[in-house]
Amino acid sequence: MATRPGVAVFFAGSLLLANSPALAQKSAPPADYPSRPIRIVVPFTPGGQPDIYARLLIPGLSESFRQQIIADNRPGAGGSIGSKIVADAAPDGYTLLSVSTGHTINPFVYSKLPYDTLKAFAGITRTYSAPFLLVVPASLGPRSVKDLVELAKARPGQLNFASAGNGSGTHFAGEMLKMSARIDVVHVPYRGITESLTDIMAGRAQFFMAPMGSAAQLVREGRLRGLGVSSAKRSPALPDIPTIAESGVPGFEWDAWGSLLVPARTPREIVNRWNQEIRRAVSAPDVIKRLHAIGMDAAPTTPEEVDDLIRQQMAVVAKLAKAAGIKPE
């Protein structure tokens, strides 16, 4: 997530980007790497964005590495169970972790994570970015972000915004909008995305920063009204819907994203090899097409850039958590 004028305040005084403590070792990997199957731990149930993306890449990566690669779903505790497995794994390039934005949120909602988010892992690359889609009931009056902001300011404390749960990415996306637009709205957590969308369609909540892949079709069908996307640019999935930044909240940007990580001290040569092969895999036309269909974009980075991204995101989340009174439990 790039810093923008409207969110730069969250970074001020927060980013002292030193060398990552999770940088991989310089020792060389075995000449025959990889010589056995590789697993990508997905710390969520099948069907989520980190799982979808890993499974999209696996065929191409398996061919490049000439080795079996499997997705190993280990859900629980907001992703921390699967993350702990990788944190404890040997740093030999045979165990990877597919994480989402929640990886940077967990330190602020769980009081005792069984690993250090910044020290236990080394980044390979960011894998995808996906905007949130600001949706309202089709029956609600606002037809633009500006309209919604004006309504919220006219009725302070009376509008509700839904989320998929306390501390979720959708919760923090809503808090980001609340703070950036300077509106007084009430957070209503649900047990998941489906429940949130159901109550938005029924008009029991007034807006929801929904994952693009979950809400785009409902907007196309007219069951929800899409007001804006959270990314810096419009989404190919709904190109007629403006960004939130161009539609009433200048500088706003808050994307969901995914990254692939390895245990800290994994040899740099292995990290670089994975980075190279992932870049090749995501450039395949069929992968790009399938990603766009679900509102996702390939967004590879260097290993250093993904480490910086995680630190920067944690700085933003820390500010939002403090402003919203969110405390680890």
C-alpha cells in the first residue's frame, strides 16, 4: 500500500525503516534444491484470497521447480496457527506462508502471538492486491461517496458500518474511512462477510467496506450499490465505479493484499529464486484473467519491498487501532 497525501498523517514519525531483522541468510542452498515436495501453508480455510492465489500459482510454480507443491490449509486464530507452523519450520525453502493484510493486524488484536511478526519471517514478494468496495443498500439515498459522507455528517452517530468481525480487514477499512472522512459512525461487527452483506442488503446497516470479490456481483445485479473502490486506481472488475479518493475523500487508499513469506534466515538465493519464479507465474495471461475476474491484481515486489510493506502497514494499523480504541485480547 503506497502512502498518499490523505493518509500520510498515519505514517508521520512512525517509519524508521532499518534493515529487516528477518532478512535471509547469505548461505547458499543445496545444489539440488528443491529435491522434495514443497508446501505453502495457508493459515485460513479454503476459498479465501490467500488460498485462491496460492492455488492459482501452484501449477506454474510446480512446473518451474519440477517438484510437487501443495497448499496446506491450517486455519485458526486469525491466521496465527498456520503462521506459527512456518515460524517454527526449518529455514530451508520447503515451507512457505501465504498471508493477507490480517498478518499485520493480528499484533494489535491478539495479545500473545506465538511469534514476532517482524522477526520470524522473511518476505519473498507481495503476491496480489485487491481493493475493498464501499457498498450501501440499494434502497439507501446516497449515490456517491460524497453523498454518504454528507449524510453521516448530518446524522452523527446514527449510521452503522458493518464488518466481518472485530479486528478484521473490513473493520480497519471502515475505521480508515471513518477517520479520513471525519465522520461519526458506529461499527457493527458480524461473524463474517456473508452475514455483513446480508444485513447491508436488508438495510440493517448503512455501509460496508466489502472485499471486491465478495460484493462485485451483487453490485452488478443491483442488489447493492457500489459507491467507490479503496485502491488508488479503478478496478477492472467494476471500471465504472470511481475510487473513494476521486469521489469525496482525497488521498484515501486501503487495499487488501497478499504476500508469500518464508522463515527468517532462509538462504537469500532461495528467496530470490522464488521471487523470480513467482514473477514469471503471475505474468501468465490465464492467471491475470482469472485474477481480474475476482477483483484481484498481480502485484509482485522485491523481497525488501514486501518486508517494508509489512512494517508500513503495521504502523498504519497501530494508528487506526489507537484511534478506534481497539486493544489486543
